[in-house]
Amino acid sequence: MRTRTRTRTRTRTTTAAAGRGVAVALAAALALAGCTASSGDGPQGKGSGSPASAPAAPARGGGSGYEGPRPQDQNLLAWTGDPNDAGHVTAQSAAGVGGRVTLVRIVLREQITWSNIWLGLAGVDPNAKLADCQLGVYDAQGTLRASTADVSPQLMTEAVAKPLPLAKPFTAAPGTYFVALLLNGEWTTNALTLKATGAGISVNAGLTPPNLRYSTILTGQTSLPATVNLAEQSTSTINTGWASQWYGVS
């Protein structure tokens, strides 16, 4: 009887020790696995844990989320610049620009149906005698794509930004165009005025004909010609202070 008791005690002791060994081994294995998962040696690099811990991608625009004004914000399709920046008022005498075609370049990034040219009229001359005044659109080859009727009456009233309709809307593919202004008649220089960016000479920095952003072309015109040679763009009148007008498209 005494011998059996010693055998049972020895067996229980051995079994308990084995259990403790398995537990220690299992704990070590779990600890090792945790260290491996949190180390930066894996293919995802240092600090790669669960997807929830990954840093969020930075917002476009350096994180501010801000984008400048767009024409669509004001129900327009395109413009020569934000009208909020067209705070300057520009004027020229009839002798200075009468019969000349003034060109302001505009670049379209997508196809549109062009129906109106918006002009920023800053001041009117109630005593002016205007005739044969037009707005139009030339493409990069110098071809007249569309024009308005005589806008003389619209230049005599309401000093506001106003849409002047093209005689026939046209489909404008992405590319470079030139808004053309033709003035004729008699007016007081500082009474008939247009909204502009304030840029004159500097507006053409880095550019040469036929790609000037602001220029004049031809003299003695009573209507916009069907074609113009953009290589003949001139800055002589621009450099006297005829600042770049603001235009919108709808």
C-alpha cells in the first residue's frame, strides 16, 4: 500500500510539471507572435498595424481643401479672370481705339456652347454718339466664329456686367479663343468706361504674337472682319493704358 501511494504522488507531480511547461511554451509563442506583428520588419514597413490605424490621405490642395472661384460658381461657363479681381476701370478716347479691334485671349478647358459674351460696363456717356460697335469671338487661326449685332444701345445704359448675345451660338471646342471688341463713334474718354484687371503692359509677359493675351489689330473697321492675321497683334495702344477688359462666357 505504501508503494502505490508513492507512485500516484510521483505521477501527479510529473503531470503538473508537464502542464506548467506547456503553458509557459504557449505564452512565449503568443508573446513572440505579438512582437513580430508589431515590429516594422514586414513588407508594409514600420508601424503597419491594422487598417484602422493607417493615417488618412492628405486632402487635395495641401490639406486646406480650398479651391479658387470658378466660372460655374457664378452661373458662367468661362471667363478671362475672376470678376472680383476686375476692380480697375479703363477708358480710351475715340481717336485711340475707334475702328481698332481689341483682342483679349481666353482659353477653354472643355467644350461649351457659347451663346453670350459678358462685358463689365463701368460707366456710360449719355451724350455719346455710338455706332457700329460689336463684340465677337475669333479662334486661334484668326477666324471669326460668332459676333453680336451692334451693341451701341447696350453701351449707353446700365453700368453693370451684362450679357451681350451672339447672333448665333456656336460649339466651342477646348482651345484658345480671342474676345474681340470694336468701338466706333464719339464719346467722352472718361465717361464710357469698362471693367478691367488693371493689367496693361504686364499682361503679355512672356508672350509674343500670335499668342498675345491682350492686343489690338487693324484700324478703320466698321464691322468685325471674317478673318484676322494674329501675327499682326500690336501692343502700341495697350501700352498707353488701355487695360485688359474683363469678359465672361455663358
